[in-house]
Amino acid sequence: MKRPALLVALLLAAAAPTLAPAAALAAQERGDVQAGGQVPLSRVLKELAQRYPGKQLNTTMGQAGGRAVYLVQWQLSNGRIVVLTVDAQTGQVIGQ
């Protein structure tokens, strides 16, 4: 009598690790977040272009205040070059 219950428990335990990645993949496909809870870089760049007329020159990942950030080298429409620090989890500009 206990064997079917044990079998069900083992099957559920084996399937559980595959459920979380599937949910993360679905969120990523919707553009909500990347794996690891990061805003997709494409969305960050789109928002920067709306806020700061100009173009992206270079981007790298880094750390600021203990959190992951995008460091975006941006050329403004007047030719001036700035480095924008964007929180990778929220997409908010936290430094310039």
C-alpha cells in the first residue's frame, strides 16, 4: 500500500526541479526578466534611447553598491559621451 505513495512522491520530487526553469523561461520569453532576475539589456537600451537621445557605444556588466548593474557607454545627440549605470534588476538609471 505504501509503494504507490512512495512512487508518486519520487515522481513529484524528480519533476520539481524542471518546473522552476520552465517558469523562468516563460518570464524571459515575455520579456519580464532574464534568468537571475535581470531586466533584458534590449529593454534597458530601448528605455535609455527614449530618455537620452543618442546611441549606445558599449555595454558591460559590473557591480555597484553590491548589486548587478549594466554600465552603458552612451553618446548623446550633442556628441558628449556619458556612462550610465543601470540597475540590472530594476532597469532604473542609478548613476551617470
